[in-house]
Amino acid sequence: MKSALFILPFALVPFFANDFWLVQIFGRALILGVIALSLTFLAAYLGVVSFAQATMAGVSGYTVAYFGPNSVDVGRELPFYVVLPLAIIMATLSGVIIGLIARRSQGIYAIMITLAVGVAFFYFTRQNYTYFNGWTGFSGIRAPEIAGTNLRDPLPFYLLIISVAMLCLMLVNGFIKSPLGLTIQAVRDAPKRVLAIGIPTTPVIVSAYAIAGFIAGSGGILNVWYQERISSFSVGLGPIVDILVIAVIGGLKHPIGAFIGALAFVLLDTFAVDFIDRERFNTLIGLVLLAIIMGAPDGLHGLAKSWLARFKKRVAENQV
Amino acid sequence: MFTKLKTITMTSALALSAFAAPASAEDIKIGVISILEGAFAALGQDGIRGVELAIAEAGGEVAGNDIEIIVMSSDASPDSAVNAARKLIEQDGVDLIVGPLSGSEGLALRDLSKSFPAVTFLNGSSAAQDTTLRDSSDNFFRFGGDGAQWMVGVGSYAHDDLGYEKVAVVAEDYSFPYTQVLGFMTEFCAAGGTVPEKFWTPIGAKDYSSIVYSIPSDVDAVFVALGGADAVNFLTQYNQAGGTKPIIGGSITIDQSILDSEGPFKQQLIGAPAGTPTVSDYDGAEWKAFSASYTEHFPDGFTAPSIFAHHYYMSAHAAILALEEVEGDLSGDQAAFRAALTDLEFVTPTGGTMRLDENRNGIVDNFVTEVFEREDGTLGNRVVKVVRDVDQSLGQDPATFLAQGSVSRDNPSCP
């Protein structure tokens, strides 16, 4: 529960930021943070790096697009209170399926299998016109109006994003202390011993992927409302790698790393082009990411933690 | 807690400095969106040159107001174009946006423009048909054509001059080639030709053998709407498999880089017609002046303006002319400026008169080119026909044209 408090400073943003900072920077960072949280969760507690997070987010995004209001004449419109649970269920199911496929893989093999699933989904969305509208995808997707509050307005939308981010963090923090959460960590550390005491590992691993799908799916709904569109580009290699970069620079060891990484990523992505000659801005982004990874192997979260530890030690020494 | 507080202090400092950014009221800010990363980076850069050229020719100011340009990059995806535009509008406070480069991005910005009625969008080089034809937006202007307009002249040339009756189509499976095929088939079918089969391939396909062997043997020619490496791969494999049918090219199929590449397929291209709005070495007087001005301003640019420099230039040039007419007055949600844009007429670098139709889409010039062998054995494109005043409904009654429905893999059809 404690680490959900880390999100609280984000709640102060509406007091000083204009709409651009509110939605484009902090809102987008939190959305990407939620999707990256799903990767950090798998990496930290199941010990598996998955490349399929953008895919799970894409599944819920496409569900919202297909069954919601859009401007491309594909799909059928259902009320939002049906669509939203459906989108979450579909994303969780996609997590289950990916978990079943990748259940025996570790390390680089898990990366390759999840990447293969992600890329296959990308090409599928690009070439299927009946459900995914191919290359063009869906546009004109609108967040609904709930009880008189239009979720397309910056402030309500931001408050929704921040609540989802907090809930997801609390879910992760609560879940890892539950019996199932502890079993997942046991499977990470010593799968053979888990088997030896009579617990089958497959359902445990699959349920971890299902939770990851649930979290990525929540982020995916917010993302499709933020972009107001979804197409094969949204589940391609670019977004897949972005999510990994966010999780790595933030720190894979703690859930909060996902949000720190997302904020750093969004700031870089948005403003690098202002700081440096335009043909070179990707070099700047690359160099900063390289510097973070070299200077802080555990990500920004790990770096801050070690600074904090050193600071505390010095205070303690001074007191002696 | 510490980390987060630190990040927050840092970002709020950044935020505050951003709010305090000085903006003189007299500056006119133009945001430019182009693709500056990935495979299109060099071409996207040329689009930016087009805008810079238009502003440099105006002396960097309009009626005493300085013009400032702010560049953002997209990566050919609609999402990135929308993010770039939002940043330009909400953070940099631009008055106008020139861009984007590719078709799906254009559709995305057209949708976005409806949410920002106070900003005027001028299309860069994106050429999707529906950007202006269906569901158009009051503040989205395209001083250029769409992919169908870029093929005008080719269909009738292929039928009437080259005598082709039956043509097979090989094209990439997305919106721009659909539109190109529509532009070709509208004329070709109206002239009495037939297209028995269309082959759609995914972008970036390497193996075309299944298509090569499926092309009916009784067709007179093959219309190839592929770009870059896809075109080279297809043409090579078609030639190696013993295919001998003449080729008809789309707007991005037979460019100079293909003509300069090595391989026996090149001989097959001699005489191949193609449609395009921009011919780099066109010898019209206006084009020569434009090209000279381009080379003078950008000695390290291309040897001649590309299709992207040409189109971005026309949009920026139109904006500057309209701004001059209203003396830089952008008040009242730019109403006067937009009225000036709507009624604008100017001579384009290709020598025609640019003006807009009721959907704010350009009425443009188009070229039919053909591949020829120079004396030194190298290949080039030369102009065989210039078609003036091409409108978006390709010379048909707009209502009839609209009634034919949205372009897709199966529309139009004349087997």
C-alpha cells in the first residue's frame, strides 16, 4: 500500500499545470506507466521479461474501438458499461493465452516467444479488415460521458488516469503479499522446490500473466481514449520497445519504477526535438537512455534509492 | 517519496519555465510536422526545406510580423502525428500547422483539426483521398492533390496512346496505393480498358513469386503501385521469372533511385509511363526558377526539389500569400485569413494555377512521364503530357464521383 503513495505527487499536478502538461505529459506518462507496470510486475515477481505488454494493451484498445463509437463503420456499438468490462476481460484472456504459450520459457526464450506473439498480432491487425480494419485501424474513438462528466475533458480524464494508476499499484502491492502472489515469487526463485511440495507451476505462471494482462488492459483503454484512435502502428515494434525502455530506465525491481521511467521517457520524447538540432534529436534520446542504463543499472528508481541510502548513512554518521 | 518529490520539483521547474516562455504578440508561429526518423528521414527533411524556402522568399516576415517555425517529427504513424500536433498547439501555441507527410497521418490530423477550430491546418504532402473528400474539416486545407489526382492522364495514355486493353494491378495493401489504383482505373476503365485482376501485397514483402506466376498471360501490361525496395524486388523477380509485359508505374514506383539501380529489369522499364505531380528536371520556366531558388538556399539539399519539398512549399507559400492579404491579422479565430486562403489563386512551380475546391482540396497540375534511355545509357523520366486543372473528382460530376463509394481493395472494379 505504501508505494501507492508515490503516485500522490501526481495528484498535485492539476493545481499548477495547463492542459498540455496535464494530459500530454503527466497523463500520457501515467498511462504508459500503467502499461509498463504490467511488465515490471512480471519482471520483478515472476522473473520474466515479456515483450507482449503492448499487445495486451492493444487487445483492450481494439475491443473499445470495435464496440464503441468510432468513425470508420467497422464493429457494432454497445453501451460503455458493457464495453469496459469486456475490454478488461479480453485483455486478461490475452494474458492467459500468452502465459500458456510462454509458461515454460525463461530469460531470452521468454523474450523471443512473447516478441513473436506481439509481432504476429501486429501483422494480423495490419491485414485483417473485418475486425481490425487493417492498416487504417480505427479513428474517432471517444471516451464516454458518465453521470454528466465528460471523460474527454482534461481534468476528469486526468483524475481517472491517476485513479487507475493508483488502483493498479495497490493491486500489485496487495497481490504480491497474497498466497498466490507469494507462490509466484517462489516459482521465480525455485520452481523445482515449488513442484516438489506439490504445487503445479503452470496455473501460477498463467495467473501472473493474467494479472499482467488485466493491468496492461486497463492502461490500454486509457491509451485508446487518449489517442482517440488505434491502428496496427499502436501494437507494432515501436510501442513494444517503448514499453521495455520505460520499464528498464525506471527500474525493473520495483513497481514504482514503471512510472518514473514513463515520466522520463515522455519528457524526453516530447522535448528532445526542442533542445537539439532536429536531425539529431533521436541521438540525444538514445544517449540519455544509454547514460541512464550505464550509470544506473537498476534504473532511475535504483539510482534514487542508493542516493537516499547514502544520504541516510551520512546523516547517521554525523549524529555519531 | 524522495525520488518522486525530486522529479516533481524538476518537472515543475521545467513547467514554470515553459509557461514563462516569452511570446511576442506580433510573431506568427508556424508548426511544421514531417517525418524526420526512419526510412523517410531524408525525404521528410526535404519537406521542411520546402517550408523554409517559402518563408525565406518572403523575407522571414509578413506585413511586419516575424514568422517563426517550430518543427516536430512524426514517425509515419497517425499517433505520432497527433502527438506532434498537440504539442505544437498546446505547448508552443502555433497559429498554423503545415504537415504531415503521409496519408494515414493526414486523416488523423484532419480528425484532430476539428477539436482545434482556432488553428489552421495546411496539409504537407499526405495524399489520402478522404482527408478532404469525405467528412472534411473547415480548418484543414490541402494545396495539393490526392493519390488519385496524381495518376490522372496515365489511364487514358495507356489505353489510347499505348493501346493497352487489359491491365493487371500489383499494389501495396494500404490507403495510398488504393487511391493510386482508383486514379488509374477511373480513366482506364472509362476509356474501355479492363482490369481482370488486382494483387494486394503487404508493405515490405520480399517474395513476389506467387504473384509473378499468377499474373494472367493475356494482359497487355502490369500496373505496379509499389514503393522503394518493394518495387525493386517485384520488378527483379518478375524479370527473372521471364515476365515480359510492359510496366505502368504509380507516383512513387519509378523514381530516379530505381532507374539508377543495377539489374536487367531496367531494360524492361524503358517506355514505361507513370503519373506524378512533381518532375524534378521539368523544364517549365516556373519550375526552373523554383529549382534554382531551392539550390541557392540549400546547397547541401538534393540536386532538385523532391515531391515533398514541392508540396510543403506550396502549402507554406499559400499561407504566406493569404497572410499578406490580411496583413497578418489572425483575430476572430482566423476567419479573415481562412477566407483569404479559400479564395487564393497563385501560380505553382509547375506553371499551373493553384486554387481550392469547396472541400478545400487543391485543383492541380499533373504529369504523365515515361522512362527513356539517355545517350550515355543511363535511364531518366521525361514528361510526355501535362494535364492542367485536375480536380478531386477527376473531371466527373462531384456527386456521381462521391456516389461510387469509398476507395478500397474492391472499389473500383472493372474486370
